[in-house]
Amino acid sequence: MKIAKITGLDKTIESVCSSQPDKVVACKSPAAELSRANLDCFQQSYGFKINPLLDEEKRYEVLEMLFRYKTVFAQDLTKIKACKGKPLELA
């Protein structure tokens, strides 16, 4: 069973919200509703450096993807939370 598919930056990246036999419901991306000005502010606040060789359309696709997964990034060390998993023991 497929739960997600990335087809490249030239296509929309979607995740699956629910799945039943012969029926898959895709989640809507909150990033799709963002303006380019909001994405520019997001990039500036997080300090992302995006390759200047990308054309404008690809740059905003990258920013939308980064925004979609912004919960995995920290703006500074005070934003990093403790891991809830078991501590790693190195032998």
C-alpha cells in the first residue's frame, strides 16, 4: 500500500490522509495557500539558503515544501525539544 509519493519538484507533493481499498484521499497542503511574500518571510526568518541558480518557480516550490515540514527545523537552540524516545547507548 502506498502512503505517499514524491514525483519531483515539478509536480505537487501530497501525503495521504486516509486509505481504503480502491480509494485514497490526499491531504491539502496549507503551503499552497501561502503568498510568495509569506514564503519569503519564512525563508528569511529560518535563514534557508536556496541555490540562486533555481528559477523563481522552483525556488517557491522548495520553500513550500520546507514550510510544509517546518516543524522539523529549529530557528535557534532554544527551540530544540527533548527527544521522547529511549536514549541511545553506544557500545
